[in-house]
Amino acid sequence: MSETLQAGLSLTRKYDIDNARTIAFMGDECRVYSTPALLYDIEVCCRDLLLAHIGEGKDSVGTRVELDHVGATLLGMWIEITVKLVEVNGPAVVFEFSARDALEEVARGRHSRFVVGVDKTRQRLLGKLAKAQAA
């Protein structure tokens, strides 16, 4: 693990809420940011922060999410997501995050990730694939 990977690191990203990030069951005039899209954007922020500090041949996988989606962000608005690394325990890391649009808080929570070696993980997954195909 890199010495630069320490609690306190943070990253903020702004996303425009486009059609693909919204739900449609309320009608087109009330399309809002979907929870799965919000979670995806949070995970990308956390992963990107880690990638800047964990070195070549490493990546991370998500292991746990606690997400309170407390506000609706309409199509065409923007969202700002801030992730902060709060725990580093070897390859296990924990982030706290918050998200807001121009008017209100939209989400908050915690996200755990695990830093992995890409080659080792790929080999494990290929082994599982072979077993699944043989079953």
C-alpha cells in the first residue's frame, strides 16, 4: 500500500444529471436521479481516489454500502459528490460521502472497498468461471 493512502484524503466531483441517470415512472417532467445511478457515481469517485494512491497492478472492489438517499435531483440539475477516506486498515478502506445539488443535501453514507491485485483477482475469477461452466 502506498504511504500516500491515508485517512483524510478527499475528492469532490460534479455530475450533470442526464436522462440515463434518471427514473421515468413519475413522467418526463419529474425525472429524477436514480439511486442506482447515484451509487454508481459514488463508487466511481471512491475508486478514482484510491487509484491515485495504490499503484500499478492494483484496483479496488466495493464490499459494503450504507446509503441514505434523502433528496430528489431533477433531470438537468447537477449533483456534487464528496468522498472522504476515513479508515485505512491494510487493503480494507472506508469512505464517508455526501452529495448535494444546488438546493439541498441529496445523500450521505459510508462505503467500504478492498484493494486487490488485478492479476490475482483475475485468476481467481477465471477459476470460478471454469467451475461454473463445468457445473
